[in-house]
Amino acid sequence: YTEGDWAKYIYGEYNSSSPYNLPVSHTEYSLDFINWEKMVNKKQTYTNYNGNVFVRAVDEGENVSEATRHLVRGDSEGPEFRLVAKEDALLTKNELEVSIDKSSVKDSGVGVDVNGEIYSFDKGASWIRETSKVLAVGVETPIYAKDHLGNISIVTSQTLHACTPTALTSGTPGNATSAEILTGKEAWVNGKKVTGTMANQGSQKATIDPGKTYTIPKGYHDGTGTVSASSLASNTNATAGAEHILDGKTAWVNGVLLKGNMTNRGAVTATVNAGESYTIPKGYHDGTGTVTGNSLASQTAGTATAADIASGKTAWVNGAQVTGTKTDSSSITFTLAGYAGGEPNYWQSQLNNIDVSKYSKVTLGTLSGADAHNSSGVINVTADGTKLLNEVASGGQTLDISKYNRLSIVLQGRYDKSMSLSVTLIP
């Protein structure tokens, strides 16, 4: 056995001659002489163990040899640690608080519970969890710490000498406040230890839009932070093209500067006659342009007066509607006669398209002749395609024709006969 690696101990081979005639079956070991375990390939590894190891041989008849005892120390050193004197916690001129720096407590062997009762400030008389103690100034005090196996290490505090507050103040002149010292850092200022509270902002990143402001957070910045402006394209999202922007004007669309080419029409003026239309030209109009309809007077120039227009009729003259007053007191009377020779079966005599636009009535006299007053002689009257009389055998009627313009009168007869009809057109 050789003590070397504090983390583990490897026990070597165990050899034993057979005390009896039976061969050895195996070897086994025990740490407490009660519970026995077989050794693997006659070797056994012990990790972080200090104490006795008992070894014996067992033959095939399960006879056991006398056990041999071996003292194993896999770790014989205590943990490492260091002391911190809190000078700023000076209680009196003769006392000072000394602490064990927990972050420095380490053990390369079995390990150590830094939060356990492993510390002693009274030479091992008592073990506590607390890591600080107020010690007398000018005295060297041994401070203990132990690992899982009870290995103890000792660090002796240095002889501490008291100093007057005046000397400490004069030796550390300064004007920094806690807000002017980085958080987590300490410094002495005018005899007092000051713990920094200045925020550590590290590397700040931010993006701002045009017109916006980013306030840099108060505190320390490591010089790698950036404040970036968002792209112009992302801030000028729009749909207009050059044709949608007035000629000579410019605008930004999606990060691109566009020069407008929309025609500037300004104030356009135009006139139209009745029934006409005006097409507004493409481009920009300033809202003051006008399209005016020509006056009705300019489009209905004339010289007629009411006296020149038939009574009951209307017309537009120089922009005004004129109702006619002209009357025609003379009537026209004529006779429509018909005769057929050679004894035809049927015959007719007619007068078509008589202009009656100036007449309001037509009076038909009595139908006379050989076929009058029987089914062989009849009268047909049509005005503008409308039947006013249809095969009427007798006359003596007055018909209203004031709304018509053209009149047709037809006489129908039979055989070798003659007939006549008096017709009067009344204004």
C-alpha cells in the first residue's frame, strides 16, 4: 500500500496458499468485519475511504482463512480555504471581523460540505456553520475546516493591528459615491469601504424609427451596445407610383425617391350645348375649373312670336317657351266623289295624306248616291294610322282631329254606281 492519490485507493492483489487440500474459491473483503464482499479479480478499489479493510480467503468447501487487517487512508489532507478580513467592519480598536471565503473552500479528496458544520474558531472544540468571527486585534488565531473524512486543515489569522479612523481616512482620500462605482465592486473612500451600486448595462441593443428617441439607460455600458435606425423602406411603406404624384413634385415610396409625372391641368374651363358632353382631361385639376352649359337662348335663336304659332301649340324662341295664339277662321269644304263604269263588283275612291295639322275638326256630310244608305256604300276615315271610322254607311258626323297631322278618307261602292261625300275641315 502506498498513499498517493487522495481521491481513491487501489488495494493490490491478495495471495494465500491453500491451508487445506481444497483449492481457494475466492477472496473477500469487509470494512466492518461483518459484511463481506467478493473481490473482483483479486482486486478492489476504494474511493475516498479512510479506515480498516479486512481480507480473507475462502476455499471451495467454504472454509475461511484468518482475516488480515489493512489500514487504508485514501485521503489524509483537509480542505483548502482562505480568510478575508473585513476591515470596514472594525468594531473597536481591539476587534476585527474575520471570515472564511466560502468560494475558496475546496477539497481534492473526499470532498467537503461548505454549508455544513465544518468550521471551528476555537481549535476544534466546537464545529459550526458560521464562517465569520470577531477576533482580537494583535492575536494570531488558528481557524479549522474539515472534509467528509474528518481531515482537518488549519489557517492561522495574521496578527491584526488596529488603526485609528483618522489614519484610515487620511490614507484613502476620494470623492466617489456608491452610485459612481460599478455594482458588485468595492472601493475605499475617505476611510470607508464603499460598495458600488452603478447599474451594469453591459451591451445594450435597440432599434428606433425616424423621429423617435431612445434614452440610454443609466449606468455602465461596455462600449459594444448599438442603437440602430430602422430602414427607410420600412418607414415609407406606400403604394403610389410616379403617375400618382404631381409633375415636378417628389415623394418617397418604400424607401425610393419618386419624381411625379402627373399632368397639372390647373383650372380648366369648357362650354357645352344641350345634349353634348365634355370629357375631363387626365391629370390634376385644382378644383376651380368649370364646364358651363351654353344658354338656352343662344341655342334657340328665332323670330317667331305667339301670333306666328298656331293656337294651342308651343315652341322655344330665344330661350323662352312661346304658346301660339294664331287662329285660322277659314274652313275648307270639298266633295269626295266616286264613280265606276263597266259594272265592277267593288270599287273605291280615296283621298290620302291630307295635311290637317292646322285643323281641329272634320265634318262629314251625308253620303249620297245610288249605294248610299246601304251596305254597298261605306266610309273609312284614318288619321295618322288610327281608324276614326270603319266602313260606316252614313255620314253626318264631326270628328276631333286636333292631335293628328295626316288624314285619309276612303269611299267604297259596288257595281256601275256613283257616290259623293261633302267634307269640311274646321280650324
